Amino acid sequence: MKSSKAQLAKKEFLDKGNKLPICVNDGCNNTVVVREWKYWSFKSECGSCTDCRKRKLYKIIQGEKIIKKGTKKTIKNDVIIHKKDFCENNNGHLGFSCPVKTNLWSNFLESLDLDHIDGDHMNNKPKNVKTYCKLCHNRKSKETGDWDSNKPSRRNIDI
Ligand SMILES: [Zn+2]
Ligand SMILES: [Zn+2]
């Protein structure tokens, strides 16, 4: 049987001794969702957290969204959701201002992304993962060349 490119990419990833990053959410030890093996493209959250967040299966305690243990089979601890409901560039720290007011995002949550500040999708430390709207995310990626496949932080096998 001929292996697909995705299967080959997965094998190479594991053969190199790489491990899937752990979910960015504090208290969660699941591995992240794989977006596409072909590009070693991973999300920042595990499937259970993504599901709980989207279905609003959490309590808000002191401003933090907490998924209580047992909410989903695979969530064993109280888990703090890392993703914000607004663009974290609301203070202009990327060097340009977010054009959308912070309080307008609640009806457009699907337009918020989790971005790895250093462009390394394996670096899932909470400090390295920020919530940006698609406008700010696109501009940041363009300016920093996050998606430049020649960058050393990107995977280095040909497809
Ligand atoms: Zn998780
Ligand atoms: Zn923004």
C-alpha cells in the first residue's frame, strides 16, 4: 500500500523524536489537534477543550473560564481556557492598532485566532500563545514572515 503524504509526514515527525505539543490550556495534558500532518500544522488546543469552549461548557470564576473536570471524558482536571474573547492587540503592542473595539468581538468569536508569537507551533507555552483577530494576525504574519517556509522554525522536509 502506498502511504499518503500525510502518513509520511507523520512518520518523519515521529522518527525525528518529535512529540505533539500539549494543549495550551492550563491544567490540560492532552495533545493538540493536528490541523494537517502534511505541513506539521497543529492547533494550540486539544479537541476536548476546543469542544468545551465552543459549546460554552465552562464556569466563569474570577474572570477566568474554567472547564470543570468530568465535563468531557478526557478532561481530568479543572482546566483554564487560555483563548480570549477579544484581540490581545487591543493595546497596539504589535506596533499597529487593532481596528476593532475590544467589546465588539463577542459576536465574532470565530474571527479570533490563537497565534504563536515566535512562529514556532511546537512552543505551546501560554506566554507564547496570544489571541489575535484575523486582521491583526494576517498583518503580523506578513510583517514577521511567520509563514515563510524558508524560516528555520518551519518544518524542513519537502512535500
Ligand atoms: Zn485541552
Ligand atoms: Zn486585532
